[in-house]
Amino acid sequence: MPSFRLRRALLSCAFLSSLLPALPAMASEPASCMLDLAKTRNGTLGLPTRSEVTPDGHSVLFLRSGPFDTRLHLFRYDLPDHSLHELAAPEAGPEHLSVEEKARRERARQSMSGITDYQMSEDGGTILASQGGRLIRIAADDGRVSSVDGNWIAPRLSPDGQTIAAVRDNDLYAVNLVTGAETRLTTTGTETLTNGLAEFAAAEELERPDGAWWSPDSQTVLFEEADSGNVEKHYITNPETPQAAPVEFRYPRAGTPNARTRFGLTSIKGGDVRWIGWDHEAWPYMARAVWRKNGGLFLVLLNREQTQEQVLSVDPATSKTTLLLAESDKAWLNLDPRDAGGSHALPVVLNGQQGFLWASERGKTWQLEHHAADGSLKRVLTPNTLPYVAFNDYDADSNSVVVTVRPNRIDNEVVRISLADGKITPLITEPGIHNVHFTNGTHRLLVDAFAAADGTRRTLLRDAKGKILASLPGIAQPPHLPVHVQFTTAGERQLDAAIIRPEHFQKGHHYPVVLSVYGGPGVKLVHDTPS
């Protein structure tokens, strides 16, 4: 996470400042070093982010700020001539965001401004972008930009690009982008009851930011209703405006009541809601919703202790559920890892009655599994020597999947696995950390956000075999700070560690030491990326 990287970099600057007598002129101004890191967010400002290949494979869309500012612009990079085109820019002046939008962005760790998000229709013809708290629609063919009337929260673009599902005053609406007509889908929204938004626990702790999901045919919306009336009240003041009243937030501390949730299906034309039934007392957390063309609708549920997990298959026509898979662990169950940006959620249904894919920690390491349609385990696709990290793509035509794996504890790789015979073919093996992303339905091209072992960062476009076709243009300014890293292990458990030594290090000399440890087994900070 950027805050961790920046913190470590600032600690390095502080460490250097204590060694000034022994350092050359380069580091004689530690304040300049810290200012450089702060102005560039440790060299990450100006890097392409949120990259998506267009369905025709002709272009790549991405967001990018300047090297010294946090205002994101939307760009299109055309592959045939390697040309760059700006599609949307931030509005002039400060942003004016609602309290609800500020809270949503905080939970999503969104600290940038400008064009903070965008979505693309299934055919690539329509782009919906968030611009300073309002929505704009961009026509991909001619770049025409038009505003979407209204102040909307958490908009979701339908696959056909014709409609958005969005929230206003805690109720869910369907807005036709062609006619501008609004259809109110729920009428129960209050200060403590929301429709179409993820409640705090899901957004903050389960990495589920969404509260509404489209059906593949763009005619139905699955949404969350969350009642936080019994959740504790907390009050947050803004020290910059002491004259303003504190803002009230509902925050479920550990051991106190969570929001009561339920999930319903509704037509974009409005009408009755079909509520999906399960024992919400036993299974209060809906952690994942997966709705795909070839495989229907699935929900992943957890008990509050997070020792039991269920996967339900849902019939959208009747809202009835079928138990597909159940797992338990007396100590703890982790959710499918999402530390590789751009990965897709599981389960994934395979064509031809082959069953589905699922990931589990039931073995020594995370593993990708092939299950039969009845939920029984058919085989494990990733060996212990290549622990599973993230699911990237399923290509029915080649009957294969692309997944991120970990050949060791500080690097990752990307491989293709044949579902016919289990053969594993390496695609991307350069040392470092690869966060790869396939746009849904686009199997020929992938984006690789690559933090390399030499300390550089690049956003690469690759073909299905891993060959580099282009590097998306970035304008980031790497920090002018030489970093001397030694990777090692520590203790009887051989925990990974990275030792960063100062310039002109002298063995035997006593130096001040800064120890940086993040408190928790779920966040790993030592990777083969010295930056």
C-alpha cells in the first residue's frame, strides 16, 4: 500500500539524516530528501493506473496524474501508432464532495482527485467516469463527453452501457444514459438504512467495495440493503474547522453489533424486490458476489468468527439458493487473496459441464482447485512449489487459465495452466512483483503493473504468451535516494527480512536502527522490489 512505502521511505530519510557527518553532499539536506519523497509519493505519482484493454484490442485506457500532483486524468493509448490521447481531465478548482462520498473514498483508500474512477461497457463503446463528485459519459468512437445529471454515489455501469445503477439519498436508482430517465428501485433509504452501498465491515475489512451488481444481460440488479440502526455512533471532528459540528459515523467496533444486511434482486424497470434468503444470524458477512455470463450468480458467505465459509449458487429468477461448497477451519479462514491488483473473484464456472474453479488454503499453501459441479474436489491445479496468489483469466477456447503464483516468498510469476492435462507454462518470470489484469472477455492482451527487482516500476502491455508489446507512458519522478538492500531471513521460522544500509556503510561501526514491522500476518512487506 502506498502509505507503507512512503512511511518506509521517510524512515530511510530520517535514518540518513542521523548519518550526515559520514555522508557525501548528496544527502547533506535530509529535508530536501523528505520533501522529494512527499511531493512524488515515493515516486508513484505519474504512473499509469487502473489500466484496461479495450475489447477490440486496439487501445488501453488508464488513469494518470502529474509527477507532483494527485489530480488524475483519463488517457487512451493506441497500440497501432503508440499515440496518447487525453479523454477527460480534472475540473478546475477544489472538489466539493458529500460526506457519504468522502467516506466511501476513504474506505476504498482513494486519496487522489480528478478522474478517480471509470468503467467501460462490454463492447467498449461507452465509458463512464467519475469527475470530482459528478459523472460524465464518454463516447469511445469520437471522444464526445456529456454530463450525467444528478449527484450520484457508487455508480455502476451496465454491461450494455445503456444504464447506470447509482445511489441518491441512500436509495438505489436506474438511470438511462440515453434518455436521462430515472427509475427509483428502492424507497426505504434513511440515515441509517442504505440501499446499493457496501456496509462498513464489507468495504473496510472484506475488500468488497461494491453494494450493487449488474446481471450479464443488463436487466437486473443485485443490491445490498444495510441497516446500521443498532451500530455504535462515533463522532469525528475536523481540526481545520473547529466551528463545525462533529460528523456522526456508525462504526462497528469488535464485539459490538454489525449492520444488519440482506440482498435483493430487482428489475431495472422497478417493481417488487426478490430477497435472497439464508440464515443471516449464522452467516452475517457476504464477502463476494460473482455474476458472469457462463456461470450464473454466486455469493460467498462467512460466519462472524470467520471459521466457516459457504458458496451459494443463486437462481436469479426465483432468488432460491443452493449450497455449492462449504469450508471450515477451527482457527481461521482467509478469503481468496486479493493482493494482486486486477485479479478476478472466484468461483469461476467452466464451460462444458466441467465444474468450477475455487481457491483454498486447505493444503500447505494457497492452491487453485478444480471442483466438479456438485462441489467435490477433482484436483489441485497449483503444486506446493508454486503457491496460488490470484486468478487472472479463464479462456474457454484454449481450455486454460492464467494465474499468478509465487515461486518463492519475495517474487511472483504468471503462468498458464491447461485444464485438459494440468500442464503449467510460464508466461512472466522477471524477478519482482507482477500485478496483471485481463479485461473481462479479452484473452489476447494483458496489462502488467510491474515493480521490478531493480527498483523500477513499469506498466507493460503483453500478449497471451507474456511477450512485451508496449510500455504505457508514465511521467513519474523516481526519488533521488540510493537504496542498498540485502534480503535475508530471521529467527527460527525463517521470516523474510530486508536490511537497508546507509551509503558508505562500515562493518563494525554502530549505527542507529529503525525497525519497521506491520502488525498482522495478512500483510507482507518484504518483496523483491527495493523501491
